[in-house]
Amino acid sequence: MPIGPVVAPNRFYQVPHASGMTEANPRVRAAFRETKAEGGWGVVSTGAVSIHPSSDDSPLPFARLWNDADIASHAMTTEAIHRHGSLAAVELWHGGAVVMNRTSRLPPLSPSGIPWAATHIGFMGQQRPKIMQASDIDDVLRWQRLATRRALDAGFDILYVYAGMGYLGYEFLLPEYNQRNDGYGGSLENRTRFVREMLEVTRDEAGSRAAVALRISLEELRGKSSEHYPSEAHGVVSLLSDVPDLWDVKMDSSPTDCGASRFRPEGAHEPIIDFVKTVTTKPVVGVGRFTSPDTMVSQIRRGVLDLIGGARASIADPFLPNKIRTGRSDEIRECIGCNICIASWHDGVPVRCTQNATAGEEWRRGWHPERFAQTPSTRSLLVIGGGPAGLEVALVAARQGFDVTVAEQRDDWGGRVLLESALPGLATWRRVRDYRVWALSQMGNVAMFTNSQLDAEAALGFGANHIALATGARWTKRRYSPLEIPVESMDQPGVFTPDDVFANRVEGERLLVFDFDNYYLGGVIAEALSQQGKSVTYATPAGHASAWTFMTNELPYVYRALATADIAIHTSTYLTDFSGARAQLKNLFNQVPMEIEVDGIVIVGHREPNHLLYDTLNSARAGVDGPTVDLVGDALAPGAIVHAVHSGHSYARGLVEGDNGYLRDEAIVSSAPQPAFPVAHRVSLTD
Ligand code: ADP
Ligand code: SF4
């Protein structure tokens, strides 16, 4: 597929997405992107690459091409991508007023000095942007040219101009941010001028060496009426129609662009971007958390897109294109839309994925998503517990050649995923179970038993070389004091946990959900109880309902869902007592008491690992030669599903590879013979 002067080998396009990997860990980054090229993505892009210190997103882990010393680390990535015949794209980026320049301490730039997103101020810091003078515009164009030159030297084939997600180009397009009265403000044509000049300067520098792509957010523009076009989005695309070689079209904010499956279905972008191909002859790429080959083909056939964009799809399964090409669609490890990957960026660490434990570990631990070291001798493994951790242990061990038996006490597989995926919005999460159960069912060296609760005697009698205990964790009724000191468990009648919700044991019509787990489950359970016709109140000591969902882009939608269900929310509130008819609460800060009339309380708080079987097994086999016995997943340390899968994967790899490299980081390797790479260098603030 031609894109300007370059040709993509196929239509699978890994669009730019954050990896949390910076110049400080170039090998981690190169291996992460290389795996996708190997898996068949015809184009593999970087995440945002800052063109200048005035676009400094620290402490978030962004990449940069600020001076020539930054070229080498990117060259490592492009070489890795080219090894597999794919094209390498670089998302050159200026963050405008969105960035706070905490490290460079330069004033952020913006068309008219208007700060980005009032709700983000606490998160972003107190620095407000300056109004760009004409000379500032000239500077940014010059920085784009210099970054283009460096990107070409690094070997990139597609160079981006970014006009989306609140960043500088986007701010010029929107009249709310652009109130200039020079040639860059006012009419739609004037507002597109900056983006046009950025494209022209990139093209001028690149010549025929690379394609020029425009990444643009169209959600807000599509909602704006226009005198001459069906909307301002139509206007901007028409005015710039043939200027870029490729249109990469998207939504405007992280929660809408990278929406969680709990609230946004596959293909949710289409109503905004569906017109683009009607007003340009250039190829168009877009995303929509596509995981189904049918949806992908439909996007092309119906003329919505020319190239299938994937970010999360490519993280969950870097080999998705090759699996489709070779007729192995059943083997695709589909993204579940949980957005743990985006939370990694917000956490400032390399990408993590619930479905794909190898994401981000390709170099550090040498994990490949499709290749597994083989056990040198015949060995057997008994896995007790068929939740995410147990199923991952079983699958990885089976792929390593072990004889694997999995025993699950319930009548179906999936553990917590099976239970939670029945709750509102979480059906897609069942894929964690489905992918693994299907893959295991295809293997000749695996025996799987449900309705099989094992005790220590049965487990030892099995005679396996290794026993993995993936027995999960249980929710408790423990509370914490306002000083975060664990206090008593509320064991009186009428107090329940999520385990009671799953087992349909919750009684009463008026219920309080008291949540200090602070991730999704408290909010989801409140919704579920409300759907059952209960009158539900939600309280949490945190500052927001489901506070951690801020990290996964779900928070705005959580509030919408709770409001739609008419669920009252009390934040900064802790629970002190329950009489059976009244819950006593207090404000966390001023201790003002509050009383709510309820029949019952569901505490979504603390979890304890189920390690009784582990303890019994260890004492039963003391002093005798026997199997290795290990805890994995929630039974080892309760966490999110991503932690359980990673724990299971790590355990199984360790059976063959031993302790395979927690310490393999860039600093240690840089003292060994390696290609020259500048680990630290002086950064010029000018150019
Ligand atoms: P994780 O997230 O670590 O996989 P889960 O709670 O999702 O943990 O899964 C643990 C699974 O282990 C559950 O499906 C549970 O029914 C099962 N289990 C717990 N104890 C036993 C046991 N003694 N024998 C068989 N299965 C067990
Ligand atoms: Fe998909 Fe979740 Fe993996 Fe992100 S972390 S790619 S949303 S499965």
C-alpha cells in the first residue's frame, strides 16, 4: 500500500501509542516495537516524540529528538523494525499548552495563552502558557524541521505532524484556544495555517525520503457548524486534503480516543471519522480497538479506512496480522479493553498488558509472545486453580513442553474473571479466560478438570514434579482507620463482600457500597445492585468514586454510569459503624458525622490470599523429597488481573529459564560490549 514515497507491506498499521519507554531504555523500546514488526504490522510507529524542550511532558515517560545525541536511540528502533520489512513511523510532537515543562522550565506555548483543560490543572501543575509571538511560530516550524532532519537520520520512513488531543496544532485549529487576530486566527483557513506550515516544512525537509502524515482529532471540529462545509472537521480535511501523504484520524481526549470496553464498544470512532475518505484521495488510517477480523475487513470494504490502525490490539497480540494472514484468527489474543496499558503511561513505567504478559518484557526479561524455551526433560506440573493466574501458568508451561494438569473446584474456568465478567460492562474481560481455555484445549499435553477441589493429600498423591497454587484471594470485611491503620472486621449480619455478591447472598433493599479498593469493582457492584432494583448509595474515603479509574480513562464514564443509575456518591467519607438499619459515616477531614438508613453494606476493600492449601502442603511434605510448591497470582499477592497473569507467566517461564533477568536493565548492559549509545548527554535548550 503506497503512502507518499514509501510503500507499506500490508494494511496493518500500528498507530503511534505511548510505550512508557524513553531514551533511557532504548533496547526495551526497540525490542517492544520489533516484536510488532515481526508479528506482521506493516507500519510500526513510536509514541509521541518531542521536537523541543518547550514540549516537555516530564515526569511522564515521553521520547524526544531534541538534539543529535537523541538520534542513536531511535535508530536502534528503526533498525529493529526494518529487520522485518516494516515501515517505521515517528510521531513528532509539540504539546503546546498541555505540557507543563517541569524539567525544562520553559513557558509552555499556545496560540492565545489559554490553558488546556481546567479539570486537569491539579494534575498538570500550576504553569500557564504564554501567547505565541510570530517569532515563536517561526521557532516551532524550525524545530519541526530540525526534528525531521534527525528523524530521517534515525531512519524513519513516515514523519508525523500532530494536531490532536489538545496539543499545539489542535489548539490552533479550535477557535476556543485560538483567538488570534493575525493570519493564524479567525477564519477556518487561517486556523489551519499553522498545521499546513508544519506539514510543508516537514515535506520540504523530507523530500522523497519519507512520507508525511497528519494525525488529527476530529471530534470537537465535527460538532462545529461551518458556513461552507458540513462541519469544521470537513472543512479542515478539505482545506488540507492532499497536503499530507496520510491521514491518521482520531478522537480528542484520552477517555474518548482510548476508551475502555466497559463504556465504549469496538469501532466507536467511526461516526466521527467516517467522512474523511470522501474528502481526500490520500490514504486514511484510524483506530477503534479493532480485534475482530470481520470488523477490520468491514472498515476497508465500506470505505471508512484504508489501513487498519491498532494500538491496544497490537499490544495484546503483536502477532495479530500474521495470525489473520495464516488463517489462525482463533489464536488471536484479543484485547479486553481494560486500559491497564494506558495506566502504565500514567504511572510513568513501560507498558503492561493484562492479556499479554510479555508486553514491555521483550528485552528486559527476554520474553517473546510466541516463542518458549523447551523443558530439557519430561516434567509434569499440577496447577490448582483455574483463574487468570492458573490458566496462564498452564498455557505457558504447556507451550514449554510440560505435561500439565489443571484442577478447578468450580464447574467452570476463569476464577474471578468468570464472576466479574457477568457484571455490567465487563463482558469483554471474559476473553482472559476464553483465549486461554481455547488454547489449552488445542494441546495434547494438557488435562483439565473442573469440579475438582484438591486438598494437600490429593495434590501430593498426584506425583507431579511441580505444583503451582493459583488459588486466588477472598474479599474481607476489614476496615481501615482514617490514619490507614487496619481496624476490626465488620462481621455483624448485613455486612457483605464482593464474594457474597457473586454468590447472590446479599440481602436487603437499601444498600451501601463502601469502597476503598478504589478501582473498578466498587462502582461496578453499585451499578449491578442498582440494576437488580436495589436502592444504592456509594461511599469511599477516596476523593473520587472508583478513584483509580482515573488511570484507565474510565473515571468520567463511571460518574456518568452512577448518575444514570441514580446512585448517590459520598467521597472523602469513612464508615464507622452499622446497626443493622443505619450506617454511621464520617467525613474524612472534618469528622462531621452522617447517618444513612440502609439494610446492608457491601465492603469492597481488602483482600486476603487463599494460601491455606499451600501451608498444609508445605508441612505435609516437610523433610521428604517432593514436588516444588509455589504460590502464584492472587494467592501470592492479591492484585489486579494484570498482576495475576504476569505472575503466572513469570512462574512458568522460571521453571525452564530460572531467574531470567530482573536485573537486565540498560545501565548494567551499557558496561558490556554494545553498540555505542549515549546514556546521558547535555541537552541544549536552544536547538
Ligand atoms: P487468580 O486471579 O490469582 O487467578 P482467582 O481467584 O481468579 O485467582 O482464581 C483462583 C481459582 O482457584 C478460583 O477459580 C478458585 O475456584 C480456584 N481454587 C481455589 N482453591 C482451590 C482448590 N483447593 N482446588 C481447586 N481449585 C481451587
Ligand atoms: Fe487491551 Fe488491556 Fe492489554 Fe491494554 S492492557 S492492550 S486494554 S488487554
